[in-house]
Amino acid sequence: MTENSPRTYAADALTTDRYSWLAAAGGAAPSLHNSQPWHFRATEDRHGLLVCQDPSRAVPVTDPMGRALHVSIGAALLNIRVAAASLGLETRLRLLPDPTRPDLVAALTFDQPTPGIGPHPDAALYPAIAQRHSSRRPFTNRDVPERLVGELIVVADREGVVLAMLEEAETRRVLALTTEAERRTAADVTREAETRSWVHLEAPAADGIPAEALGPLDRDARVPVRSFTGHPPHGAPASARFEPLPQLATFTTAHDDRTAWVRTGMALERVWLLATLNDVHGSVLHQAVEWPDTRWQLRDPETGPGYVQIILRLGYGPPGAATPRRPVTEILQID
Ligand SMILES: Cc1cc2nc3c(=O)[nH]c(=O)nc-3n(C[C@H](O)[C@H](O)[C@H](O)COP(=O)(O)O)c2cc1C
């Protein structure tokens, strides 16, 4: 991935408008508590983009290792790759290219495709970047079609991540672990305070979660959605009846390092965008991944060793509300 492929030759230097297009797409990615822990810098030659972490936007109590931070940045990277494809550009990606610069998560170089080779297939995902929102409301009982599940597995695999759509017994096991993790989080004053600090119920903000994006809790306590406003919740919609058996997809990697985390984010966003194009909504159930022992137990005994990185609940139902994003001028630097 570090060499020019036969599909490409060097593109013209990128204009400020093009950089803004790429940064806006990156900034629209999902992130833990909408923390948006990224920063983008144009390369001096204007043919590339450096994607860095912004440690001032970490969520240290919930995410002490920076695992979710890297997943979030991975999702931003995927969006940038898709936005580049929508501009007719090919992207070369180097993950963690410089061991002396731990803040640098990825270096992207943009090339022109060889004439006549046709648009990159990722361009088709571009409209879904703006349409995708976390949907925390109850879904219907309608199954995600097998055909689409198969495609989601394939696109996650392209990023080196194993997606599994859970069967009923496995779903119930994962829900029980998530319920236990949510219970523990509720009892942890520091975690609750940290989560609450990212929820902005009254004053508008450029990050975090606004009231419109919150969902109800499950009246039957089957689907343990995160309560962002404490226990009992404050300012969230009243409880509601959720789908009896949610459709859960787990994302698993063979290793548990920064590369695996970033790849998980790219797979998550690729899957979520493709689902969005097919009118399937999603929301993340992350609580069980945030406690070492529940995370360990998430591993599917059938599929063997591996590290569960994230869980996505998929289904049909009401779309989620848009959440705010920091302006491009704050996340993009062009010297
Ligand atoms: C690593 C990670 C963990 C997340 N955990 C949760 C979660 O446990 N519950 C939830 O409702 N949303 C979760 N989210 C979704 C974010 O809250 C959401 O992406 C963010 O608020 C922006 O909203 P949007 O997805 O609608 O753009 C998570 C997202 C990421 C990337």
C-alpha cells in the first residue's frame, strides 16, 4: 500500500476546497461520546493528509488505553478515503507510519487514477456519510436481509476485521454482559460524571451529544442502551418497548493493538455506511467492551480467540438525529 499502484499517477496539488471536503467528511465520523478526537494536517507538497489524534479530546476514564479513540479515528479515516474517491482520487494509506510520532495515526497520499479506469467503487458510499446517524430508538422486528449481512461481512473483512451477526443464544449472552457493564458504569461516579460532561442538553455545543440524539431506555430491560444522563436518566425520552431480539454485529480482530483499533474503526464505518445506503440504521453498544472482564467474556467460544472491539446494533426503524461537529477550520491545518 506504500507504492503507487498501476491504477494511479500523481494528482495535482490539492486545493483548499478539496482539503476542506476531505476534512468535513472525516469530521462527520462517529466517535465515543462525539468527542471527535482527530486533527488533520495537509502535507507540505499538498498531495497528502496527516491524520493525528487530539489528546485533549480523549475520554480517559471510560477509555484509558485510547482504544475507542483509535476506533473513532479509524472511522474518520474511512470517511476521508470515501470522500477522496468521490473526488475521483485514489488513496494510499499508511497506518502509524512514524514510530517517533505516536500522535500520527495515518498518512494518506492522494493520486489520480489512470485515465479510463473508472470511478473508485468507494465513491458510491459518499452520500451515506451525511445520512448516517446513531439511531438509539427501538427498531422493528424486520430482519436485516441475509444478502446484506453477507455484504457487511465482506466489507469488514476488506479492512482486516471479522464481523459476526450473532445468533439468538450469543445475542442473549452479549446483552447480559452489556447489562452487567451498564450496571457497573452506573455505580461508578467518576465514569458517570465523565459521560455526563459530554452531554449538552440545553446549550448548543460543537461536540458531545445533544438532547435530540438521546434515546429512551428499554421498558423491558432487554436492550441495555447506554444511559448518557445517569441512572435514573435525566432529560432523555421516556422508556419504550424495544425489539425483542436485537440484531447485533460484533467486530473482532486477531490482535489488540493500535493498528487493530484503527482497522476496527474503518470496518465499523464501512459497514455503517453500507447499511445506511440500504436503509438500515445502527447504534453502538460499547459498555461491555469498556470493562476488561466483560470484554474478555464477549469473545465467542465458537469462533475462538480474538478481541471484540465494538458491537453494532442494526435494524429498521426511525433514523437518528444529527449531532454537531466542530467546524472544519478547527480540525484542518493547511500551513
Ligand atoms: C468507539 C465508539 C463507542 C461508542 N459507544 C457508544 C455507546 O456505548 N452507546 C451509544 O449510544 N453510542 C455510542 N457510540 C456512538 C457515538 O455516541 C456517536 O457516534 C456520536 O455521538 C456521534 O453521533 P452520530 O453517530 O450520530 O454521528 C460510540 C461510537 C464509537 C466510535
